[in-house]
Amino acid sequence: MRSGKEELLRITEHFPVDKEAESIVPYGSGHINDTYLVTCRREDGKQKKYILQRMNHKIFKDPQGLMENVMNVTNFLQDRIREAGGDPKREALNVILSRDGRPYYHAADGTYWRMYRFVEGATSYDTVENPENFYESAVAFGHFQKLLSSFPAASLHETIPDFHNTPDRLAKFKQAVKEDVCHRAEKAQEEIRFVLEREKDCRVLCDMLASGAIPLRVTHNDTKLNNIMIDDETGKGICVIDLDTVMPGSALYDYGDSIRFGANTGLEDEKDLSKISCDLELFALYTKGYVQGCGGSLTETEIRMLPMGAKLMTLECGIRFLTDYLEGDHYFKIHRPEHNLDRARTQFCMVKDMENKWEQMKEIAEQYLTG
Ligand code: ADP
Ligand code: GN1
Ligand code: MG
């Protein structure tokens, strides 16, 4: 739900911004939080920008715990960046504390708001406009994962339990099909069948984590291309954003989610499915960048399982979109009727294409095995 200008101005007053905001406008294309760009004019006449977000506290049930994670993770990253001679004000998210000294403002109507420094001179892309950007995003997400390898995982709150627990997502999906509260299952028969035919796949990564075949790491868990800022001058992935889901997970989740979104030749919500496919050149480029960014920290098994990470994250995301469609679109923001059904269809089309290209995907990943 969008807020009015008056409300937004009142909220902004709870943060120490320079002067009164000149403009506050909806910003970005995230599916979860309500994001606004706040522009202020400083005493010296220069503009200063901030990101103001109303956190989605229906989805993130413990906003306080979430912001504790964000503070701990951003402080940790800023220290590592400083040690490496980088600019912690630009290469990590910077939370602006509210006037009462908290990392968020809790309004009387129950909403939660937070503010970040705006990362200047960088862009978050909704599509791969240039393969080089996608490669650089891979290096940066891999590096992010590597930096967090020494982060105290036990201190993290689980902001969304079972976030990438695919069997659990499948169980919730089956329940949604059974209940069919909106009488929409009829419209999605083909997609429902598609998921059920892949029931066995859903367990693969969870089982490997449970058996220790692949390691549990601190991961981002939402690594789509628009969750990284690419420097406008250097083209490097300068700052990883959207840290709401940083939790223990698998590197294959991060890798896979990036492929799901960025290696798709079409948009996530494209209606014309003939435009959807898995671009193997982009797949290869991202794989190269991610392995490099992780700096040798991926195990042989993880490398072998990269294609499975890509396929399962895409299947899981499709399952989530379809579940939301069946349940009445209460989770992801939608901008048209059947938006979530369209999104689910692109994901399944992408999964099918990956299955057709499976041997090539494996060959690409296996180039990085050292043994
Ligand atoms: P959501 O969880 O809804 O995806 P994000 O935190 O990803 O929310 O923010 C939505 C969009 O806002 C991002 O994709 C990006 O374009 C922009 N954005 C978020 N934080 C910043 C920032 N600190 N500087 C510049 N742009 C940002
Ligand atoms: C959401 O927040 P955003 O728009 O970056 C979602 C991801 C999905 C993605 C699909 C917290 O990401 O898990 O993969 O949409 N984030 C959350 O585009 O559920
Ligand atoms: Mg986002």
C-alpha cells in the first residue's frame, strides 16, 4: 500500500535528514517492501538522497530481529571493507538510525520504517542490459559470500523460517491446491502438474545440507540482479543490497537465484513464453564470476551441484508464485490480475529449458573442478 506525501514527510522527520525533504517518490521494483527515494536540499545547495522503506512486517514478522541482523551484517561488512582499503560508506549498506537511536522507526499505526544512505553513482538493473554487468554481479555476490564466511552465523535471526526449504514450499503449495480458496486451481492445471512431476527434485539440496554433503554457510538468499548496485563508472558490483534474508543457507541458493533471474532471456513476468529461455552464455559468464568471487571457497560437490542450484531455485520460485496465485496474491506485490500466474509460468518454462540443456550446464560448471 502506497503512503501519501504528508504521511511520508512525517515519517521522514523521525530520521536525521538534512532539511525537509524536497521530494519523496516510490522507487525501485522490489516485490516485498515499499521503497521511496527521499531527496533533500542541503544548506550548500547540493542534493542529498536517501532510501526510505516501509518494511513488510506481514512477511517479516520480527522487524526488530531483522534490523538487528542488518545492523550486525552491515557493521561486519563495513569493517572488512575498511580493512581492505575500500569505502564502507558506499560498498555496504549504511543504516541511518532514527532520531530515537534505533535502526528503524515504529509508527503509531504499527508500521515499521527504515532509512539507508542512497548509493550514489550506481544502478540496480532489472534486466541484464550488458553481459559484463551480470558477470560483475556474480563476482560481487561471490565475494559477499566469501566475506561472510567468518560472520557468526549463530547470531542471525531466521527472518523467514524455511525460506529456501523447497520440500516445505512444496508442502505449502500442495495445501494451497487442496484448499483452492480462490477457485483458481482450474486455471493452473498444467502448472500444477508440472510441479508435481518434479516432486523428487525438491528434496535434493535440503538432503545434501542435512547430510553434510554441502556446507551450511551465511548466504544472502535473494540474489537477483536488482539486489546489487553496479557502479556507473567502473561497471563493478559495488554494493549488495536487500539484506533482509541474510541467513544460514547454501551457496547454491545464491548462485541459483541469480541464474534464475539474470540468465533468463525474458522478464520474470513475461507473458510471451517464446521469449523465455536459459541463456547458456550468461549461465557460463555468471558461473565463472561466482566461482571467482568465492575465491576458491566452493567445494567440489558445490561446483558439481551448481546446475541443480539453478534449477531448484527456479522451480522453487515458480512454486512460490503459483502458491501465492492460488492463495489470492497476499505475498508478492502484483500489478495486474494473474501476475503471479504469469510469473510462475516463466519460471517453469525456464526450468524446462534448463532440463533440455542439462548436459551443457553440467559441462560448464565442471570446468571449475580442480581435481
Ligand atoms: P525489496 O525487498 O522490496 O526488493 P529492496 O531493498 O531490494 O526492497 O529495495 C528496492 C529497490 O530500491 C532496489 O532494487 C534498488 O533499486 C533500490 N535501493 C534499495 N536500497 C538502495 C540504496 N541504499 N541505494 C540505492 N538504491 C537502493
Ligand atoms: C522477492 O524482495 P525482492 O523483490 O528482491 C522475494 C524473493 C524472490 C523474488 C522474486 C523476501 O525479492 O525471494 O525470489 O521476489 N523476497 C522475499 O522476484 O520473499
Ligand atoms: Mg530487492
